[in-house]
Amino acid sequence: MSGTLRFIQGNEAVVEGALYAGLGFYAGYPITPSTEITELLAERLPKRGGTFIQMEDEIASMCSIIGASLTGKKVMTATSGPGFSLMQEAIGYAVMAEVPCVVVNVQRSGPSTGLPTAVAQGDVMQARWGTHGDHAIIALTASNLQDVFKLTIEAFNMAETYRTPVILLLDEVVGHMREKVIIPNEGEFVVQRLITSVPEGTDYHPYLAREDGRLPMSDFGGVHRYNVTGLVHDMWGFPSNDPTVAYNLLRHLVDKIEKRSHEIARYQEHRIEDADILIVSYGSSARSALHMIEKGRDSGIRIGLLELNTIWPFPYEVVRRAAERTEIVLVVEMNMGQVYQEVRRAVKTDRVYLVNRFDGVFISHNDIEKTLNVVMGRGV
Amino acid sequence: MSTKSFVFTGSGGQGVITAAIVIGEAAALHEGLNAVQTQVYGPEARGGATRSDLIVSSDPIRYPKVINPQVLVCLTQEAYNKFAPIVRPGGLLIADASFVSTVRKADARQIVLPMFETVKKELGKTMAFNICMVGCVLAFTGIVSKDSVVKALTSRMPPAHLEMNLKALDLGIELAKDYGNSVAAGCGKTAS
């Protein structure tokens, strides 16, 4: 891979990934621990011919990226828990109006303003259900910065492919940690925006999917009319109270993501072939889990790791398969069991244990080892 | 090499995070090693206890924090009181003479150096205090070459501040050498 070797923060790797993917518009309101994303893009995006706006708050940030996306730009905003809460209504609007956008949430301890500088992974369920109504969402995460770069590009690709908001769910440790990253000159796959232009006099159906399932965006501002609404709408984009229209729209919004969960699933398996014990983890917690795997293997414990990069739609099938040969599953995360509950739903064994921290302290391999000792009948 | 772990502690604004980044970048970009740097800090922009962790290794680094550092640097009394107990037995604790009195017993070599005073006296400004400390760490540990640190400084520092920082680096290296010589001559001050 030819490229530039850098020693940078996770937040900077997000910026590099976004620029690589063709980010054209960014609106944001700085908040710890995501501030560096806004700070760096303020400097770099205009130099690339893109637009940067610091908005008055996160509601406006989210609304303005939706507007900019409709005009044909690839868009992103970044925030942390309190700002992510404010964005929820507009995220629902982007789901309903099928507007591609990337929302980065570098998680910190909550609820509310919580511990502003401390790590947590407590927004997993908020990413899934923060906005109201039945819907599907894509949320991605990563534990090392090469993956942060790659997954940021994937977030843009999925947003464009499925015309949906994609949540990049990082955490304080990954956001602020520095390590080596290679920023490639070329070679990463980038999905281009699909735009339809309709000649004058021809009817335009903005919500009529093509045969391949992709829904092209309108060349907004062209000759045709295009209505954008948060109301239930027909294929013309205009509001409708027709139950059939409502059924078809909601079915489409959910199925376009849930039925493709196998395409959207990104994950990594470490030494699970012969594992008696499986750890499921994601984000920065997965680094401690991997440390534990290597330490455990050195002392003869057959232990493996399934690291999830796609959190939503939850890859139930991937988790079920990975746990097929194991009796014991540990879920390592920094919240009170948000992914743990999903893993329980996915696997057959009842022996699923949560290893967690929610006190703002980064979970360590020592935390995992204590639970492992108990589970293996060795005491603490 | 195997793995070497560092914890740099002090007060917000003293530059302990930058110091860790400079050494990390020197190792990662100029010596072909792996390096991971993390930090813990309070909500304040200045003041407050700050801690920056650095791991340098020829192997992949998973858990990104340091539990018991082989090298601990303390630039304030508060940081010393809080973090001195975590230094690895047989490790090295470097403290600044102007801000820290080493009152604790530590199962480590404790070295107190007048880094702040030297930078103030020689450079007239104290801004590059942290890079003087980097020079000391370099001289005591040999973790990376001076050349690599100079490259890292050159790429990170605004040109107007580069010369001052390069001087501070040399001052740190000299301080460590003088300390080594004085210990060899039997008149070094080693706190225990």
C-alpha cells in the first residue's frame, strides 16, 4: 500500500477518511472528545474546495448537513453524547427523507454532560433507537486507527449506497489515542453519489427505486419539482395518509438495511477456530480484549475474540456462528450491557457474561481477567 | 527491543502530552517501531492534573494505556504525590527540582533535575520546559535517537519556536549527562 505514514489521533484519522471519501460539506459544533474533527476540518476542508460551517448548536449542524446533502454534497457532522441527543430529531428526518449523511459520535460518559473527558460506550442503544418511530440505522465502530480511517470511508459508502444516515460510533480512547496510520494515496473503494437528471416535461419520481435497488438522488435545483418531507410520502415525495403508502414506505425504510445486514456486517475474528471461550467486543474495549486473548493464549487458555465493526444492524448471524463451538461467551464493553443483551439474543448458550466499566475509567485486560477467573472457577 | 512504557504527568499546559507525542512520533515514524500515546486530563484548559501514557514496542500494542510505567516523569508535586506509587519496581522516576520534592519512598531510581530552572536561565523563556524533559528522558533511556526527535520536532513545531525547542532538547541531554558524571564522581544527589 503506497501512502503516507502518520502518527495521528483517531479524530484525525476520521478527518483523513472523510476527505478521502470526498467530503464536500461539514457543519458542526465542537464538543469534547470530538473537537479535533471540527477543528481540523475548519482548516482543511475549505482548502479542498469544500464548505465548513460552525453552527450555533448540534440541531442546526444536523439540519444543515441534510440540506447540503440534498444539493449533491457528501456531508458529515461530529459530536459527542449531549450533541448526539440534540441531533436525534433531524436524524429521523434524514432516515425518512432518505438523505445520505455521516454522523460521528465520539462517545464520552453520560447521561447528560456526564464526565466530559472520560471514556464510555453508552450510546449504542441511542444510535439504534435515539430517534422515534420504527426505522433501521447503520452504526459502525473501530478499535485501531487504520480501521477508523477505513470505516470512515465505509460509512460514506454505505450512506450513499443505502441513502441513509450512518453513525460512526467511536469513543474517547479511540478518538484521542495516537498511533501509526498509513493514509493511502489510492486504492480504497469510494462509492460515488448517484444523481438522476430528468429532462423537462418528463415525470420525476424521487422515491422510485431502480432495478438494482439503489435510489438515485435528484439533481436538486434542476428542472423538476422535488418535495422533501418528514411526513409519510408517496413516490413523488408528497405527503400521504394512505395506509398502503405508509406500509410500503416503512417496509422499504427498514428492509433496505435489515435485509442487507449480511452485506453491511464488518467484523474481525482473532483465534476463534479452537476457542473454548469467546469474547465479543468493539471499539476501544476490543483492544483490551485482544490483549487478554494474547495473554490468555500464552498461559494455555483457548480463548478467542470476535470484534464487531458493524454494531447496527446487529450481526446476529455472525455472532451466532462465532459462538457455535463455545460454551462461554464474555461481552466486553463500557456501558451497563447494551451489546450484551444483543449477544444473548444471538447465541444458544446461557453462559453469557458481561465484563464492563461505566465509571469513566478505560477497561483493562485485568478487568477482563478477573471475570474470566470467576467464570473458569478460579475465583477472583 | 521489547516494550517500554512511559507515563508523563504534570499540570495542564506544561506540555506533558506534547512531550509524549514527540517521542511517540520519533519512534513510530523515524525508527520503524510501534507507538501508542493516550492521555487523561480534566475539563480545564490550563491547570488540573494531566497524564499522558506512551508505549513504544517492536511488537503490536493492544491495550493502549500504561498500568505500571518503566519510566515516570512528574512535573508537579500534585502529580508526584498521585502517581509516584505506580512506577514499576526497578523503574526510573524523573522529577523537576523546582516543583517536586521527593518525599515518598519508591522502589525506583528517583532523579531530580533542575529542568525548569535551566530552561529559564539559558533560554529566558520556560515554554520549552517539556522538550528539555524529553532530552533528559532520551539521555537516560536511549528509547530513540536524538536525530529522530529532531525530525519529529521539526515537523511539529512552528518554525519560529523550533530553534528554542532544539536548544531545550540539548539542555536536557546535557543535564542528564552532568547528572551521570556527578553520580560517577560520587557527589550526585539521588533521592531515595
